[in-house]
Amino acid sequence: MTTLTDVTSKKKPDPSAEESAARELVRLAREQGLSLTGPDGLLKQFTRSVLETALNEEMTEHLGHEKHRAPEERDSSKYPQRDPAEDGADRGDRAGRDRGAAGP
């Protein structure tokens, strides 16, 4: 049979890793004189960091490689070299002229 004393004397469970980390962040912020809320507060900085990290991880997963890195399996020999004549770079005497400029 459970008594009132048994119910009220239950020990709190150990804090989770997330709760311990949050308490440590708050303690460090207070030591450094950092506000917990406000435009430059801990909450705003932490939220920004978490969101940026989550978005970067999603993009990495979606693209299959990290930001500013080419995929490992990409091989430049598979792609033909560009021909300047095909991309419009070789335009003869018209190069660099405005549409309305007088011709030769």
C-alpha cells in the first residue's frame, strides 16, 4: 500500500544531459555578465546557433555534401571542358560593345 509519505518523499530523477547543459550555459552567462534575454542575450544567441546548425545539417543531408565542398564522387574528367565559342565568349569584333553603340 502506498502512503502519503511515499508519494511526497519521491526523489527527483537525475537531470537530463540537456537540462545539465542548459544550467551550465546559464551559469556561465551569469558569470560573464551576459543577459539571459534581450537583443544580445543568451537566449537569442543560443536560438540562432541551434537554428543555423539544424539548417546546415539539413542542407548537408539534402545535398549529400557539406557547404563549400564538392561531393566526393564528383570527377571533373566526366564533364567536358568548356568551349569559349559555345558560351558566347568568342564574339569577334562585337565583344564589349553596348547594343546601341556604333559598329565598325
